[in-house]
Amino acid sequence: MERVISLTTFEEERAENKWRAFWLSRSPEERISEVERLRHEYLVALLGAPHIGFPPRLRRSLLLVEREIR
């Protein structure tokens, strides 16, 4: 297998940006699914083993702060 390396400038990359066009052509469900897959892959690498339990979704929290209006 031959290794291929291409050099571009940031301007060329922004003009082409094939990955952006690719992901914008996908449905929101497909994009979210890929983010979840990447998150799972990262957590497996971080924790070192796929069998270690972790929540299926990121934990969300909300803090309400009451402020006096002046």
C-alpha cells in the first residue's frame, strides 16, 4: 500500500472542505449516531476496556440561579 501525503494551505482547505459538505449531506440522526459512536470509542480508549460501565449518554445537569433584577 502506497502512502499518500498532500499539503494544502488553510485557505485551500476551507474552500474545499469536503468533510463539511459530506456531513451536511447526512441526516441529523446519522450525525448524532456518529457522534455517539465516536464518544463510545473515546470512552473505551480512556477507560481501557469496553466492559467498564459508563452511561449510554452524557450526563446533563441544570443549575437555576435566582437573581434580583435591578
